[in-house]
Amino acid sequence: MPHLALYTFGVLKSPLADPSPRTDEFYALGEAVYRRISQHPGHLTHAEAADGDRGVLFEADWGVWGEFAVPAWYGKGRTAETTALAATLSLWTDPRSAFDAVYTGPHRTALNRRNDWFERAGHPNHVFWWVGDGVTPTWRDGVSRLEHLHDHGPAPRAFTFPHSFTPDGTPTRAS
């Protein structure tokens, strides 16, 4: 049975290492979001660094998720002191489960505050695609799909909540 891969990406207004209360707030809410989403029905797993420290993304060991990668339009830092981004990579059973997890609970609270932390961008901030059973998507897969979505719009290869597709490529709508 295929699974739904989800890659999210956003550019932060300030580096993850910034000692400001706003950054601390972002981390605190992020931890609550991850805890809740990890327990959400339909969530299968998500990328976690083997021994990543706070803000370490590029240098971390991501295991089967592969080397950390970002879209070509990301132009900020890549060190623990300068990285200014938030990215996730996860697997879901279906679009409805992912939709419910994103638009309810702590993640909904975070979405309502996204303008406090994230720069406004002319790029998509999430992308879905179907993977075969037993397949673990990589960070590079997520970047490739997000860039494809940006360049070509929603298609079975790369889609969004409002413009989604079944595993066989049939258009559908998240309800």
C-alpha cells in the first residue's frame, strides 16, 4: 500500500541560533507540535537527526532520510549559527490524516503565528507525493518535488492539499 510523503520548507526571519524570545517561542511550540503530530492517527514517521543539536540541520546524520537538502531559492546560512529555515519530512497513510494534523491542535496555533517567524515567500511551503510501501523519501526527494511544484504546478508527481491526487494519479480534493 502506498504512503503519502510530505515535505515542508520555510525561511525564517532570524537564524535558529538567535537567542531571542521569539526563537525560543518557535522551538517550544515546535516541540509541542512534533509531539502531537507524532501521535496523530495516520502519521507513520518523520525525519529525525540521529544526534542533531538545536539548529543543526546540514551537518546532522539523517540516516535513511539522506543528506539534508534545501530548495535552490534558499539563500541564507548553512552553519549551526546561521541556518534560518524550518523543514520537515514525514510519511502519512493518507491526505486526510495529514490535513487534520496540520490544521488542528498545536500546529494550527503555529500556523496562525507563522508571520511572526517566517518570511513571506513566492514559493510553495509544502508538497506531497506518493511512495511505495517500504520506501523512505529523502530530503533531496522533497526538495526536487517542491521545486517541481513551484515550476510546474500541482501534478501527480508533486501536489498540495487543495490540488491532490490518488496514488494512481487521479485528481482529488482534500475535504
